[in-house]
Amino acid sequence: MTLEILTFGIARDIVGSTILKLDITEGVTVADLKKEILSKYPRFESLTSLMIAVNTEYGNDATIVKAHDEIALIPPVSGG
């Protein structure tokens, strides 16, 4: 299946686009997805955190990702 993952902030800079398209097997978890992203974009290793949201909620490592889910990479955020 092909996932379209929304990127924001530094995640968008690392990927070079607002949408990251990944071909991945059916039944993948958020943990699997993170591993795949890190293997393709090793610069993510330097971030203090990287969250993945699935359908507007933060996914935990066991969350299953389906083909038509809305997925977003949430990089560390700072501000004041």
C-alpha cells in the first residue's frame, strides 16, 4: 500500500516536500513506520523527538496504520 504522510516544520525540510509517499506492507504499525522513515531519512535521528499522528491522534508504537488513514509527522515544537 502507498501511504501519504503529511510533514511539518523540520520534518518537511528533511523530506523536501509537504507530503511523503511511502510504499509499505499492509498491517504496518507506527513503530514499523518510524523504522522505515528513519532508514530512508537518517537526519530524523538527530531530532529530540518525532511523533506520528494517525487520524488526528498521536499513535503509539502498536497503532496499526491503514491505507486511507491520515498520517502526519510531528517534529519537536518550540515556542513561547
